[in-house]
Amino acid sequence: MITPRLETERLILRPLKISDAQTVYDNWTTDPEVSRYMRWSTHSSIEETKTWLTTAESSLNSEEAYDWGFEFKETGELIGSCGMYVRNDDNIFEIGYCIMKKYWGKGIASEVSKAMLEFAINELGERKFYATHDKDNLASGKVLEKLGFIYCNDGEDTSFDGMKTFSTREYILTLN
């Protein structure tokens, strides 16, 4: 299924494009506070952001990966990204999100996560989901619990580039 455009009360979730590179680079991929909790390391060049967006754009027709950028309806300001990806080890979707620091604590993570889950449930027929967060990112744990995820165990993860390892908390959401 082509990654669809989704809407929430305040936001539009839309497929990311390579043409978003400068905005994404300026707004969050270069912010060490944002990347501190992410599997990707802080981008040190626009080329890193373009490489990621090229991958996201090439998976627009995938049934195993959905990437969105999200922007405010009122202003069109692109303020973060989110996605769902099928985990190879258990064949369920893992959800995740990333937001510009200036918009932390405003309910945006919950809003975009709820939109992704509703899409997966209503359009894809999914009933089980996985999520994880860095142990030090307590706000993400609260978001997951608010959405109905249940903590299952601690874990460990490594960044995509292999440069950092971090302790995580793992969650599952199972619907009847």
C-alpha cells in the first residue's frame, strides 16, 4: 500500500520527500538533544539526511515500512517524523517518532502515534504492535502507556551506525 496522507486534529502526516532534506536537517536531524534517544546518530551533513530521505521515499510502496513527516495544518511547518516498520524477528509493526525539541511536551507524540496505530488497525488489519524507548526517555514511556502499550522487559539496542549502545524498555500492544 502506498504510504497515505493522514490527518489529526492539529497535524498532517505525509510521506517524506528528498525535497524536505534542508528543513529536516535544520529542524531535527542535527539536534543532539533529539538524536540522543534515537537509533540514528546526529547528522553532520545534509547528505546524511538526503540518504535517509532517499530510503524513505523509495519505500513509499512497501507493505513493511511507512514513513511520514508531520506538519502543523495551520502553518505547514514540518516538525518531525514518524514511522512503522515490520520487525523481522516477530513480523509485527514497530512504531517510532521524532520531534523537534521546541515541540516536546505538547502531546504531539501521542497524536501522531495514535494516527499511525489507527491506520495500521483500520487499513492494514494489524492487531499487535511493538515499541521501545531509551530508558532515560521517560516521556516516551508515558506516551506508549497512554496509547495502551504494556511494558514487557528491558533490552539493549545499538544505533544504526554502531556508534552507540543504549538500554531500552520494550512494550507490546495487543488488541483483541
